[in-house]
Amino acid sequence: MKIDPPKDAALIINSTGVGTVTDKMVRERAVELAVIDGRTAQEVSTSDWEQAKRELTNESDQDPKEALLESAPESERWDPLPGSTGRVVPVTSIDDEDDEGRSVAERLIDEGMLEAEHDQMVQAAKKQKEEDK
């Protein structure tokens, strides 16, 4: 029986394992994004909610039309050399790599760095807010 792999999502938030992303987690992340932008927790915008959901579920930031174009096979995109048939090169598949060729370790490092950067921005926004009082 073939089992579909679980959908990728954020693995850690503030050095804590995430598990299933809940509405509460998205709400908290959206509030953090609003605070980073210099707004209060009551001034969370729709774009904050959307960005928080994208960050926590690892959805693409790409425009849906652009994502559709990127997903199309190269043969169906614009052909820079009309009439050129080219040749097929065998593709080696490494299970540990994603579509961008990054290993699991690279993805974890990237995610950790993004989360650390987010934490720093939250702390800086809170400190700035305290200084402004």
C-alpha cells in the first residue's frame, strides 16, 4: 500500500517542535508580524494572516499564475531556439533532495535561520515599542 508523504510544514517555532499547524498558531504568528511592522496586536492585517499561514505551512510566496508557469514542462514554455529538438538527459533522483536540490540538512538550516531572523525582528520590535513609551 502506497502512503502519501506528509505535507511539509514548519518544523520549529522558537526552538519548539510544531506538529500540526493550528489556527491559534497562525493567529500568534500574524500578531508577531504586525508587531514587527510597528502595529499593535489589534491591527493585524489580512496580509499578516496570509503571510503567517504561508510561513507555517511552507506554502509558496509565488503568484499562482507564476507558480503554474513554473510547474509547466520546459517544452511548453517559450522556446528560445525554435525548431531545435535538443536531447534528453537522464535525471538522477536523490530522495533526500527537494525540487531545488537542497538536502534535508540544508532545508533545516535554512528554516532555522529564517526562524531566528523572525525571532530577532519580534524582539527588536518589542524593544522599540518599550523605548517609544
